[in-house]
Amino acid sequence: MKIAFQMDPIGSVDINADTTFRLAEEAQARGHDLFFYSPDKLAFQEGRITARGHDMTVQRVAGVPAVLTPEREVDLAEMDVVWLRQDPPFDMHYITTTHLLDRLKGTTLVVNDPFWVRNYPEKLLVLDFPQLTPPTAVTRDLETIRDFRAKHGDIIVKPLYGNGGAGVFKLHTGDSNLSSLFEMFTGFSREPLIVQKFLPAVTKGDKRILLIDGDPIGAINRVPAEGETRSNMHVGGRPEKVGMTERDREICAAIGPLLKEKGQVLVGIDVIGDYLTEINVTSPTGIQELERFDEINVAGKIWEAVEARVA
């Protein structure tokens, strides 16, 4: 097949951790042709969805993860699969790419389905499953946040469309910084904040469970660094091997059918203790760590699901 990757610059990826690199590596091993382009190079031109990019050969060489041919323009309708893999923030630029890729429907498989990526961003889809999540509020109103903290005690405050642990704060019941923090957030962004009851179980780890076509394939635990609340590996979280609990499987069974129905082939959910906190559909990560811990070819299983959809 002809496979295009819409992603951040390939030259800067970590070959031992990056999920998109691993997906490309497995596709190449299966005999597929690879094409790379950045979101800035995506365009609508007189009815066609085009991208300027490079034919690509990936290699597990630190610092040189890919060999690229000279730039050329392609009509993405001629591709079999386009992977939507750039990282958030989930801003208007990101949203616009989903509108453009929507126009490939019926000719090219876009993974994950951009219509539902746009409508199910990480921290909003969980609102459909209140029975699985900690107490949550989404707001730009300071008094609402104060009332929420008064009711639930320690809270986590984070930007609604952020990623990688950026801008995540834990505020204790009597913390006097809430107003200043609120002013800082609202001063540079118009997006709402998401507020959740703090879960002490995070000290034991924030579990990332990967689902392929709605079915769980395995999990890794991400343990916060000493003195940190955030467990994201971007900010020093330590990945470790972990199994899935009965509660984890209950969560996956509740959300899996919807994910499959909406074309979300690769999804990473975050579970702290017994609670679902995020459903990551934009650019989920963690497959290389899971492959090493569980000694399974996760990327191969993902491609089996994609190839079946194309067929």
C-alpha cells in the first residue's frame, strides 16, 4: 500500500520511543511505501487534497531516523492510508487539518478518522462516561472552580486542549494561588480549563492502556518522578511493566465499541487507580514501551487492523 504520515518533523524523533516511527518501521517491513509530510504542507487545491512532502525510508539509526527524497507534491486521494499523527495542541490549525482530511472519505482511509478526532479530543470524550471518571468540571469561570474545590478538596487543573503534561497543576484545598493561576491561563488563551478531583493513587502510577479497534492490547504504568504530580514521560515519568486489572477491562469494555464504530483504530487511555481520566485519540503513544515489556509486536497488530479496514 501507499502510506502517508502527517506528522511533526521526522528528523527529531526518538527511534527508541516514538510511536509514529515504529508504525512507519513496521509498515516498511510489511512492504508498504512511505510518504512523509508536515501539517503545514497539507492543502486544498481546487477540489483536491494535496500535500508537499517526501518519499521516506526509515532506519533505526539515532539522529538519522529517515532518509527522504526531494520534496514533491502528491494527491492524497492516491494514497491508501493517511496517518494523522502530529502532536497536539489541539488548536485551530490542528482542527483545520481534520476538516481537509475529511474530504478524503470514500477514497483514502485516514487513521484515526478525522471527523471523530475533531469531535472527541482527549479530555472531552471522557465526559460521555461519568460513571468511569473522577468528578470533573470544564469551565472558564473562576467561581465554578472555587466551588468545585470546596466540594472535592485537592484538585488537578489543566488546559482543556493541552498535551504531554504541560500546564498541569495540583492545587491543595487551601492553596492561595488559584486566582493567579486562573489569571495566567485566561490571559494567554481563550480555551476553557478542565478541573478534576485529585486522585492520590497517581503516586503509584498513571496507567496507559492501548486499544486497537476498541480492543485492549496491553498497558504500561507511568510513575511520576520524585516530587512530581505528572506522570507523562515527556516530564520525567518512568515507564514500567504492568498488567491489566478487572476494572481496566471493565473500562475498555464500556468505551471500546464506540471507539471502533467511530474509526479510532489506535487509542491510548489513561487510568489512575479505578478512574478513567483521558481518552487519547489525536496522537497516542506508548507502543514501543509496551512491545519491550510484553514482548509482542503491537505495531504489527495495528497494521493488521488497518489493512483489514482497507481491504
